[in-house]
Amino acid sequence: MADQQQIIDELIDYIDKAVLKHSVSNRHVAEVLSWLNEELKKINTEALKKMFLSKNQRDEAKETITFLKGLLVSDNLASINEQGDAEVQNIIAHIKAKATTLEVTGSANVGTLHSEGNISTGADIWVKGDTHTLNLLVQALAKTYDLNVEHVATLFQTIVKDYISSERFIPGLMGEGMKLYKAINGDWNLEIDNAVVRKAMTIFELIISKVRAVNGGLVISSANGRVKSVSETSGDPVYYVLGIEGDMMFVADDLVRCQVYTSGHVKYYWVPVASVNDDSILILKSVFPNGTVPAVGDDLVQMGNLTNPNRQGILYLTASEDGKPRISVLDGVNSTSLAGKSKVILGCLDGMTDTDFPADLQPSGYGLYAMNCFLKGIFILRNGKSIEQEFSNIATELSAIPGKIELSVTTELNKRVIGGANLCLKSGVCITGVENHLRINMSKYWRDLRGKKVTLSFDYEYSNLVLGRNSRIGLEEGVLKDGTSNYYYIGAWKYFDSTSLKAGTGRFVHTITVPNDIVNAQNIGIGFYIQVGDGTTMKICNPQIEIGDTATEWKPAPEDGIIESKEYTNSQISVVEGKITSTVEKINTVAGRVTGLASRVEQTEKSITSVVGRVDVLDKTAVRVATKVIDLVGWDNNKFYPLVINIGQNHKRKIEIDRPLDGALGKPSYSTHDGGFSMNLTFEMSGSGWGSSVKTTNIFDYYKAWTSTGAKIVVDLGQITESSQCVMGIRGGSKYYVCLHDEGNADNIHYYQTDYTAPYGQKFPVRTDGTEPVRTYGYYTEIKQTQESIALTANKVDDQGRRLSAAELTLSSDHAKLSVVEQTANSANSLAGTANNKAEAADGRVTATQNGLVETGINITSRKIILKADNLLFQNNTGQQTAAINANGKLSANVIEAAEVVAQAFSAQRITTGNLTVTDGAKIGAWNISGGSLVSASNSQAKILLNMSGNKFLRINEEGDSPTTSRTALMSIRNDNYSGLSIESYGSSGFALRCLANAGTANSIESYGSHIFAQRGGEKWNAPGMLCIGYVYQAGTVTNEWGNGCTLTSAQKIATGKYRIYHSLKHLQYAVLVQGLGGYGWVFGQVETQNNSYFEVLMLDANNGPRDCPFRVFVVGRNVW
């Protein structure tokens, strides 16, 4: 028999093991106590060796003494009745007292007390020896672990207080975690996912909520439906085939959930759809919980999708689930777990637990619980201040030094990235394979994390799961236990077993407590591992370790890049000897990237210079919020594959595609360096939201180096506006870093080796060529005033400050000049501009004579106006062009009025005269006058063009000898809303319109649009297609009912139900449709034989075989004329 000390030692050993696993919790304490209770039951008490029985003196009884009517002591001070119940005033046991149930109304004084059941006492129990109760064990625990408790009740009061909760708890159907808590009315409530009762369960009141998509709790998702039929497939594996009422809204990989209370129990299943066929869905039978079978009438609600992010969102509304109305928004539901999927909860927040918030400030009352919150308007804090008052720092400064007076007013707002810092350095990486690992460095030593809770997380994506020796993925580091040679294995593993899905994607999250007794060593990293079976396709990415017990979206470590941003406005007046400068700026700085607006006016005794412009300094070290490495190594080097990024439509998203010169990222055929090549594309884009927002794209930079001549890397940058997805083609053969700013979810970045189809059907195919991005532009304006002149300039520059075009106005006392300078076509790639794009660099601006720019303008000086332009156009106030002069001096005008016109050639749109007589031999354009007629022979320029308007014209020989396509017409007519051409003919012969194309593949008629082909009574219809309709009588004769494309000449019945019908086609390019007629049962016909003079039809009764009956035939094909 184990002694007391052995039990205590085993208890301590059990707790030590639990500590080693980093998983000590309320649940584990309960397990320890349960284990101890079982151990106590195993203890065999010593048989009582001696029993003393006495009236006046001690006596010894060697055999059993039976008291049939009970036992009385003294004057009924103590008794044992015939049922065995004992009642005493005090119990004094010097050796041991043992009872199944012990009730003490006074006090009990024992040596050893062993109770397997309940101990009820109104006073004290004094134990002089061993006490085999949970209280004693608790006291031993308290002594061992320095706990201030002596009894089980005190221990649980210390642990539980008002509730027991998992580290993260959200109540309701869409919630997560568990909680045992005491309600305001004193009731104790338990909310968990599953309950297993091995024996009896007593329920005084059972309230069951049925969740549907239409009433009760309301689930709004991508699909729902009711089961109308259930069947099973044959073979292995076995699938349930569930017929769905109404329209089919489910798709493959949808997670469908059923939860209903019927026949005294709750039916529940949440399973993935394997495939969809017409009005049914297929689900693996093996994924259903044991004993659960789908049935007709089951209501199914789509709640997530294994692979499609666009079907992983859920909106859940409830007002009756627990009496606390709320709206829950969940996203990223790609498995049958809702942990970490709640993004927004609006309504009653009572009962929620989130350790991100202090214990005394847990979510409660009515409010908003969300991952992010974007609010407009006034935001008042609890201290009564607005957010602007709390965070703004306004400073006014006046300084005076010899020769200088400076006054400035500065408003500054510092902002920092919200969320726990990632301790993993350079963690935007992925590893693949079945047995692989990567060492990840950290910014802190493990010794610095002793006793702290840390949360580990990483992304995973796998398919074709095969179980192996370990079947797990995760993070782990071995750290020595202080004073021993044993290791703590600190980390987090996701395990796979026979119940795991064959494919999946998601982010694994696990919280641990770092042991206090690890050695003071130099451990400063962790291993990133894949350990699965051969044949599995596995990828894990973006490891993150955060201090605390709540995971946030992946982000790089602060040490990987500055994450502080600053926004300020500055107004300044500077007065120094001989110069006054006033400046107004609004500047944003984020990790070295400076953006903003600035205006500056500088005044000296000789000049005033004013500059207004945009400040843009792009730094390649900008913060990367969501990063994914896309691996196109091994893909076709000559193809561009779809890269798709979900950008949303609320604001512009900055996106960066980066490929440094690093051979580890691949050495494709188009690279020219041992390190491959380098490229960077940086741009911002806002989503259209199917046209609800303005789509904008600003390309900050696109460069590439160490590539073969003409090689393209990114092509056809654009947007699928219906789904607000940025798309582009990116070239195979390399790895690329894709960074999405202002968005922490790398799952919004996707790439495909095949053509991409968007959620609403739009396609972006794999391509072999395309158009590369082109940088967009910036602008600035400048006014410079001197004693002699004023110059105004408006400039358009590229992202390097090089001027692309400018408009200039210069005024002086005797001179005025207005000009526009711009690039010529051959100078676009060799700009000579050196203008600085910073607003304060007002001096040194380029002039209109800058190399690479050509000038257009007006120069007025000394009774002379010089116009410099390649084309000079004159317009009236309505915008209509009235005259033009080209670079060669050609004048074109609507009207010329002059006493004399001298020109080498004269061309006019209109000549106004009272009388114009033209005789034979005269020439009008390309037309000759001959015999009073307009004649043109072999002259392609002879045309008639009647252009009444853009939608009303008659044009003959418009394109002359230069037709552009085979559709070019000798005559074109347009007359909107009226007839373009009307042809009529009367009589018994001839044709109103006759078209003939005899040149092989030439077409006679090409027609588009609506058509009306009318056939009046008695008129013929002879055209390919439906040639004729005939009625065949039961006896075997035929009548032609309609159509002149062929004639059914005769018919005969050649066997029961079999008819031969003769025709006039004399070819085989036709088909026959047969229509059974009513009154002869369920009959149908089939064509048995078909040749160039007849066809045979067999009429069949569905129940009796061949049958004589009338029917119709429809002949379709090439006509005979």
C-alpha cells in the first residue's frame, strides 16, 4: 500500500509533468484532483485486528458479535440502529475512522479519517493522525507550492472566483472557447462545444435553440437549402448524395452545417461538400460524426469554405440565443473551427472573455468588438477629451537671434502600429516539402521571456495529406531546465491524424507559458518544421511569436523596419537680413517615406518667388505589413502568370513587388547576372467595388536590371472592378516578394499557374506578352517675380523630378511670352531635366529651351507677334474649328473673303456664286463633264459623299483604291430611325432584290441586328433551315402542311408502326424531327433509315412497342430551289 508521502510525491511528479508541457490550467488542476481521488480509492485500509467490548472491564471477542436490534450507548447519547445508522455526540478515533458518508453535527476527533463519500459537519473535525481526504491533499499541495489554501472549497474559490474560462471566450453559436460562470441572478452556467455524459444526466429544464437561415438565429452566408432526398454511392469511398430543394447555391468545398433538435436529441453535423451535381451535393460519409446520418428535411446552412476566401464570411444575428441580442461578423472560416474567426460583434458583449483586455475591463454591456474600427465624426474619450485633444501636440515658437526672427506653429500627431510585436526576425518566409526545417532568429532571448505567456502562430497550406512518422507542422526550441540535463521543448505543433481533412489552409495559433526555471543561456531562435508523410504537398509561412495570449495578424518584426509614422503641419515665417520666407507644410513620414503638400513664398528686395507643390520621397524601406513570397521557379520562363491581390475599396492600397539580386530566388533564362536579376514595382490602387468607387492607380516606380534586352517582368497591370481585385501577369522562373500595405492578411495575395477566373466570371488568362507598367506623374507650380519681370510656370514631372512638360508665361515691360514645352517622341527615354521635386527647391528651374523639350507659344515684342507651333488652329466660341495652318504653311478655312487671292493651289469647301455653268470638257473634282453628264473613268477619286449628319449619309466610293477590309462597301447608307434603302417591285415575275456571290468563298449577304421575314398567306418560303412540315396519317399517306424548301411527295406504311416518306431533296444534307400526337398513348418516333429520296420512321408505344398512329415530321437542312 502506498503511504501518504508516496501519494504526495506522485502528485508533485504529475504537476511537474504538466508544467513541462506548458499547459497548467483550471482543467489540469481538476484532472490532478480527479487522479488523486482515484488513487485514494485504491488504498486498502488495515483490517481491524482488535475490537474491545466491555461492560465493566475490557474483554476480547474472537468471533463476530451481531446486534440485531441496534446498539444504545449511555442515555441515548449515541446509538446504532438495526439499519446500521450511527448517531454520536463526538467521534474520537485514535487509530482510524472510515465511513462511506459521514455526517457530524457536533465535532469529530479522529486519528486517521478516510472518507470515500461525503463528509458533512456542522462543527470541526479534529484529526490526530492521517486524513485521507481531498482537504489533506490540498493542504499538502498548499505546503508544496506555497499556496494560501487549506481546503478544496478554498482552493476552488481561489481558482474559480466568479467563473472558469478558456483564455479566449466568445458566447453564442458563432463563439469559441468555454466558460463556467455565475450569472447575476446567482445561477451557474456552462457553455462548451460538446458534452459527454457516461451515465445519467438530470436536467430540470432543457432549452434548445434551433438555428436556421430564416428564423431564430439568422445566419447570412453564401448559401442555404433543405434536403429533399438522401442516397449513397457505391464503391470506396462512400458519399452521401443529398438532393437540395429549389435553386442550387452550394459549391464544392463549402462547409455545410445542420443543427436541429428532434426526437429528444440534437442532430449536428458540419461537413465539407466534395462536389455539386445539378440539384444535389456529394459529401463523404466518413466525415459525419459517429451515429449521425443526414435526413430528408434537414436544413443546411453554408458556413465557410475550405479554399475560396470569398465564401468564408458569415453574418449571424440573434436576439434569443441567450437573451443577449448581437450581430456577429466572421471571416476566414476555412475549417470547422470558429477560433479566431470573429471579426466584429455588435450588440450585447456580456460574457465575453478576451485576455487582450485587463481583467477589470473585459468587454461588457452594449458596444462594438472588432479587429479594426474606422469612425468618422467626433470621438470622445472617457476623460471627456476628443481624440484630437488627447493626441495632438501643438507648439508655437518665436525665436530671435541676431539677424534673424523666426515664428513657427507646429501641430504634430504621432501614430504607432497597433498590435503585438513579432519577435521573429525576417519572418516573411515559407518552407515546403515533407521533411524540412528553417532556423528563425528572434529579437529576444528565451531567458527574457521566463514566466510570460507567448502566442505562436503561422500560416499553412496543404493538399493530398499523407500521414507519416510524426505527422505535424510547427515551431519548437529546446531549452535546458535550470540545474538539470533535461530540456523543455518550447513551441507549438499542429498535428494530423486519420480524421484530418486531406487538404486545408489557415493560420495555426497556440499560446504557451515559458517556464520560469529555464537556464540563463543564449537561446535566441526557434525551429520552423514540416514533418509529414511522403506525397503530401505542404507549405508553411509567416511565423510569428508575440508576448501575450492573443494572436494578431502577421507583421514583420519592428527590427525589420521602422513602424513609426508622423504627421504634422507646420506654418513658419522666417525673417533674415534681406529676405522673408513664409512656408506652410503638411508632411507625413512613414519609415522614411515622406509625402505631403507644401507652399513657399520667398521675398527679397529684388524678387518674390512662390512655389506650390507635392513632396514625394519614396524610400525602399517602407513598412511591409503583409508579405508573401510567391514561388514561380520552375514555371515557364516565357509566360506571365496571374497575380491577384484583393485590395478592397475603402482607400488606396500600396503594393510592392520586389525581386532583389539574389541567386537563391532563381536564375531564369532572361537574367544576365549570377544573382539572377533585380526588379521593383511600387504602386497604389483603390478598388472600384463594381463601379461604386472611383478606380485610381498611381505607379510610383517600376525598374528592372540585369535582364536581357526587351525582357518584361510585369505586364497588364489592371483591376477586375467587379470584385476589386488588382491583377497583373508576372513572369515565371523566379521568386518574388509581394508586399500589401495597410493590410495585415497575406491571404489576400494569390497566384496561379493556370488562367484565373474571378468570383463573378471575369477571366485573367496566362499570357505570353503584354504591356509593362509606366510611372505616373507629379506636378508643381512656380511664380517668380523680379524688378523687371514676372514668370509663372506650371510643371509636370516624373517621380525623379525630371520635367516632362510645362506651361510658361513671362511678362516684362516690353515683352510678353506664353509657351508650352513638352517631350518629343524621340526624347521620352532621355530626359535632360534636373529639376528637384522638393517644394523648397524653388531656384534652378529648367527653362523652355531645355534639351529634349520642344516649344509651342506666343512671343510678343516690338510690333511683332511670333507664333511657334507645328499646327495653328482657329476655333469659334462654340469650339468649332474655322481655320487651320499646318507646319508647312497650308491654310484651311471655311470662308475666305479677299479682293485678291494669290496661291499656287486653291482648295475650298464652299464657293458661293449666283450662277455656275459648267460645259463639256470641264472638270469638277475627279469628275468630267461629258454630254451633260458627270463621268468618271478609271479614277478612284471620283466619289459622291452626302453627309447630312453623322447618322444620315449616302457615300459612294468613299475609300477609292484603298479599301481597308473585305467589308468595305462601294456604297454606304445610313438614315437613323428611317429606312436606309427601300426597294419595291410589282408583277408576277422578277426579283425586288437579287444577290449573287459566285467567287468561291465570297459571301452573298452579311446581316446583323433584329430581322423581320414576313410570309403572307399563299406565299412561298424556301430557305435553308426548316424546309417543310408534313402530316403522316395512320394509314400511310402524307400531307405537306408548310414550307417550300422541299416536298414530301408520298408515304407508305411498310410494317407495324413503320412508315416510309418520300421527298424531293435528292441529297443527304438534312435531318428529320418526329412529333407523336395525342390520343394514341405515350408514343414517340425514331428515324430508322435516311437517304436522298426517302426516310423511314418507326413509331413506338412506350408500353407496347411499335404502333400504327399519325405523326408530324419536320425536315431541317439544305433546301432545293
